Amino acid sequence: MRSLPKLIATDLDGTLVHSDDTVSDYTRAVLERVKAAGIHIVGATGRGPRLTELVRFDIPAADFLVMGGGSRVLDIRDTDHPVVLRDERLAGDALAEVLTRLEHELGTLSVLIEAGDHHEAPLWGDADPHWRYPDVVEARVRAECLTGPVLKGFARHPTCDVDELLAVAERVIPPDLATITQAGLGYIEICPPGVDKATGLRFVATALGIDPGDVLVFGDMPNDVPMFRWAGFGRVAVANAHPALKALADETTLTNDEDGVATYLEAMLKL
């Protein structure tokens, strides 16, 4: 019988969460069984700290949260007293430089900036009907948004596909300026340098004394690529995953709407 992983990390939107933004009772029950088997669970998401309560609602079995694509890491084993293991910010002038370089190549971008980390803090920038979530967006002049450090920037081009925009960003933005990725929202995401889900998970693994070879991961989008490259026990893509992630996956499970993560884990526990 194959041994079990010591830690499981799963993306949320597009992976664990259904397209209607719900998590099934079946998935919740399977994750509780995983936890009862002594396996640590990590919710690894691009959602920022302002959505911590929503993340905890969607994956209540989690012992740790890797949020903001890796910039905020929380130990929530004591639910009343969470411990911040990592808190990284992107300098406002660094984000300004990223946007300047991209707009020099492509023209004007629609930009949203995530700066506040209190519950349901508003986004700043350009209200855009292409943003799929019902966030409050405060219309602000860009220069006003970039006077201090921020959590993340989002940028969309009116005609350029998000993967094409990401390819341009990877060509013109050095990694020591910012980390650029995309998570399926139609926007590229501009994060602090050295920040991704893999570097966030390292904080969890260090806290627990767990080797990457004992970590199983699930995902669907390019922002999951770093943790797929890092985890050694297994890398599982949902069937609706981006081709870039499927190319790195050891296995593919059912779609998020078919509870692919839970189906895989239930079968694993029965082996």
C-alpha cells in the first residue's frame, strides 16, 4: 500500500470551489476525514488577507492558509489566535515601474490594486465590468494608490488575452522587481518579488518539519505552477485546469464542479 502524504495543499477557486462559488458538503466531509487521518491541510489561494473569513469558511479543515499567492501565511491551528508566519508587500514604486513597462509595450491597462487587509477591504483603481467578483472598488487615481506598499496589483488589457499579457510580462519584468502570474480571472497578478505559492508553502513545511517529498498538491491555474514544481509526493490537476498546469501534473482528477479533489482524496484514503 502506498504511503499517505503528510501535507495536502489545495487551491480554492477553480479547484476546490465550484463555479457557483460554493463548496460541497461532500468535499467538506472528505477533508475532515483527511484531517482525522493525521494529514495537515493547507488552503493555498490567490485570495488576499481581506478575504480570510471567506477562505476559512470554504476550507474549514485547513490548519494553515497560504494567501495572496504566497504573500500571507497563517497558522490557524488555534482558530482563535492565528499566527502570521509570513507577510510580504510590494513597494508602490515597484508596482508603478511594472505598469510603466507593460504599458510601454501594450498601451493602457485596466488596473486594480489590493492594499487593505482588513475584512472585505475595497480594491482601488479602475472599476471594470470584467472583474467577476462583487468587490467594492474605490475609483482612485493610480498615483494615489502607489504612495506606499500594496499587497498585489491586477492588470487587464482590453484586447490582449491574459496568457499573452502574462508572456509579455514575463519577458519585460525581471523577477527581482515583481512576481507575475495569472489565476484565471482575466487579469495578470503582480505580487512581491520572491512570492508564490511554493515559497508560501515552504513556511508551512518548515513550521511542521515536513519535507516537500511528503506534500501533495491540487490546482488549476498558472499561479499553481510553482507549488507543482515544488511538491514531491504528487501533483494533481483538476480536469478543467490550464494546459500549463496539466503539463506538470502527475495525474488529472475530475473537474472542480465534479468535486475532483474530494473524489481523488477519498480514493486515496481507501487504498
